[in-house]
Amino acid sequence: MAASVKPVYTLGGSSLATLGVYVSSATGLFSLPKLKTPQTVDWPDKNGVVVDLATPRYQPREIVLNCYSKGATGTAALSGLTSVINILKGSGLKTLTVSLGATTYSYSVYAKDGVDLTRKYWGDGKVVIEFTVKLEEPHPVNFVPSDTPAEETT
């Protein structure tokens, strides 16, 4: 039986775990983005349509990270959330990396829909804050693991 590999998330060069932020689930990382509407030709004397899929183009990739941070106090628990917000509110695209053992996937993202605090609870001397980070990769690329030579995509 193979050992399971726990993903390591980095945002803007900072490890989320080092910031006290843990990802409980993520969507969109390994999904194929939606296809842009391809050029079609509808010939009046033919059935159906002709669809040009010679060079498919894709819409931006949507990535959602469901996260939590915890601490002994509300302020300590909020520090992780605050750190993520501070990274995302800077100018330019941020690099999100997901390392799975020897393979790393990289995405250039921004916080299109921001960060939403979804839940806060405390007990047993701990405060846990759950939040959702909604990211968009405006120029989605095919997956290029870090252990494989990169090819430029247009």
C-alpha cells in the first residue's frame, strides 16, 4: 500500500502552514477549465454545425480553498486569516503552489471574489476560524509538474 502524501500549499512565497493556515479542501486545482465558445460554421444545406477545435481556448480557472486557522485566542486565530488577506491584497498576480511529494503544481492567481469568513467557534481553550479563499487563474495553462521541463503555451 502506498503512503499518502499530504499536499503542501504556498501562496505568494509563504507556506500556508507556516502562517497557521490549513487547507481542509480545495476545488478547481486539477479540473479542466471551461472551454471558450469555439468558432462554428452553420452551413444551411448540411446537418449540424462545423466546430473548430484545432486550438481550443479556455476560460479562466476558478480555484476555491476552504481553509481554517486556529489559536488559543481569537486574535491568534485571526492572524492566519489576516496573513492570507495581506498576501492577496498586494499588486499583481500571486503564485499558488501545491506540492504533492516530488511534484509541484503552480498557478498564477488573484483573489477575484475575495476571502469569506464562513465560521468561527471556540472551546477547549482553542479558537478556530474557517474561511474560503476564492481565486482565479486568468491565463490557465496545462499542468506542468516541476520535475518536467516546461513548454511555453500560448
